[in-house]
Amino acid sequence: MRLPKALAFDVFGTVVDWRGGIAREAAPLLDQLGRTDITPEAFADGWRARYQPAMARVRSGERPFVILDTLHRETLEDLLVSLDIDPAAVGDARLHELTLGWHRLDPWPDAVAGLTRLKRRFPIVTLSNGNIALMLDMARRAGLPWDAILGAEVSGHYKPDPEAYLATARALAIQPDELCLVAAHHSDLGAARAAGLLTAYVDRPMEYGGRPAPDRHFAQVWEWSVASLIELADLFTET
């Protein structure tokens, strides 16, 4: 298998555990409100479920491009309303701090070591829908050793728009087929492949708390398929 010239990484779910992190951030609010009817994990799932529909409005042209922090704040308020919680009663400062919870997600146990090894051989960059400030805060807190933070603000597009992938290749001055997307999501990898990129699948069975991934029906035979970023580094070391 021909090796790529650079690796681009999906981040939420692939490199960091969004569900566990957001559950941790939400738990104090739910406890304060006495909402024993909803678990922190269910709160995280409900917030994440609004992620794709919010981006779809941008992708369709229904609204101009806005950064993910803005979408996260809007979808948080929508989630609270659906739970009969008044966002105004929570307060702007608390809502802002909870939105910043996405900046404080923990890496999967293999992520930092795997990325560090992969970086010895390839440039490693983000190809995320997250905005630069979010990715930067997360990287500094978690010790993620990116060579560059790219993604939605670089392209002005949200994945799975083809331009999100093609703009990343252009930014690195390489051809699409010289760039490999590393992701835990079959739908993301399918869109990357359609745009001409190489693909590497990383299995993250606990991304949804052990439940089957919602995009499992998009699975294909990817160029590489591994159980961890350390295993991916092992494969590339052997090649």
C-alpha cells in the first residue's frame, strides 16, 4: 500500500472522548437543577444529536458559515428547552462555560502516544469541524502534538462537504490522494474517499457508550483499519 504524505485526523470521537467529557461538564448543572430524570450521558447524547442538523443548515446555504462554538451554544439552548429548562434561568455565563466544555475533552488512552509516534514519520493535522480556538485549547490541555490545526475555518465548509477535504490537501500543498484521513466514522471516511483521499479507520467502540455507531451502515473496506492509533503507528512502521 502506497503511504500518504500526510495524515489528517477527525478529532471528536476519533482522538478525544466527547461523550465522557460532556457528561462530566453537564453533571454539576443537572445536579444543581435536581434533574435526576436525565443522566449526564443522555445529556451529552442529546447535545451531540443536534450537531449534524445544525451543520446541515450551513452546508445547504440556509445560513452563512459560523464556527462550531456558535453552533454548540445554539444547540445547547435548544437541548435545554427540549428538557423544560429555561436557558435564561441557567444564565449566560453558565451557558458559555458549558459550551467551552467542548474545549476540555480528554483524549482516548492511546491518542497522545499514537499521535506522537505517527508524527515522527508524517505531518499530522486536524481535519475537524471544530474551530481553531476550540482545537487549540483542546490540544494544549490534552497534549495533542498537532503540526497544524486545520478544518472548518480553513475551508469555510463543514464535513462531509468535499471542499472540507480538498482544502486541507491544498493547504498542505499535496494532492488529495497523498493525504490520508484518519477517522472513527465510516460516513466521514466515505466522503473523504469520494474526494480522492486515502482512508484509515480507527475503531472506537465506546464513543457512544458501547452502543453501535449510527453510521455503521456506511462501512467499506478502507486502506487501513485498526483498533487504536498505536496500532496504526505499528502498521506504518512495518511498511
